[in-house]
Amino acid sequence: MSVQYSISDCITLEQDAYQSAISDARNRATAMAAAMGVELAEVPSVAESPFNFLSPPCGSTDQTALYNPFGFGTSYYDPEAPAEVQVRRDIFVTFPIR
């Protein structure tokens, strides 16, 4: 059995996902820079990952985008559980150092 929830307006969720991804990247880069004894420069290079094929756009009703023949990442459907919409954005961030 497969169940998918979606919402009609995903802009706020997508913006939050991008902000979380950027914040996480900055925190990790800051820790790595500190370990190397360098500082981060101000303007990073950011690109969206081309490997988001298992995470369709928010609000998508395309069931084939979620198809996973090996069952990785799938979970048991509990009809008593609250509905949840998951938004995932993978990005590549390169911070210049000085």
C-alpha cells in the first residue's frame, strides 16, 4: 500500500528547506574552516543537486517519482498517524576561504 500526501502551496515549505540546507552547509563549513585554521569568505557558490529524483517537488502528485523498487526510505503506513508532507532539498555549497 502506498500513500502520498501533498499540499497546494509549497512556497513557504520550499523556502524553509532551502534556508535550512544553507544554514547546515554554513555550519559544517565553519567547523571545517576552524579545523584548518582559515576563515570563510562571504559569497559561496550554490547549486541544486541533480540527484533529487527520489524526492519529487512539493505538492507533486507524480507517484512514479516516488517509486523505489528496493524499499529504501519507505515506512509502514499507519492510518492513525497525522498527515505529514516532507520537503527535501539537496544542495552543493562551496565556500571560498581566506
